[in-house]
Amino acid sequence: MHLTERDIALYVEQTLSESERERIESHLSDCPACVEQVAALTRLPLIMADTTAPHLDAATRRRAEHLETWTRTRVRDDSSYK
């Protein structure tokens, strides 16, 4: 069984209790698929912060940043992601 999107988001944001963090890290030690998901979410802010990307105009970059913030808030606050 894999980690939920919510588990991964809260782990990346470092907002878990110690016991939850340990549970997730134990799972990650045996699950390359979840490690990949954590790595992808960890890279997202770096990708979003890359203001040198010539293919993103300012309006598109603002929409993407808004979507990232909205998604993180929803995953953190919405119990349906459990």
C-alpha cells in the first residue's frame, strides 16, 4: 500500500508529528514509488520559483503559483485526501 497524497504533502512540508514522520520514513525505506512522489513534490517549489523560464509569461506563472498554493492548502485541510 502506498502513501496518500496528503501524507506526502505533509511530509514534504515537515508538518507531521514525530510518530507520523517515522511511519512515513519507514514506508519510504521500502517503497521506491513513494520516494519518487516525495522527490517530485520536493522539486515543485524549485521549478515554480524558476523565474528564468522563458516559456512562462507572468500571468501563466501567477496562475501556476496560485494553483500550487491552492493545492497545498486543500491537501493539508481536506480530510478527503486521507
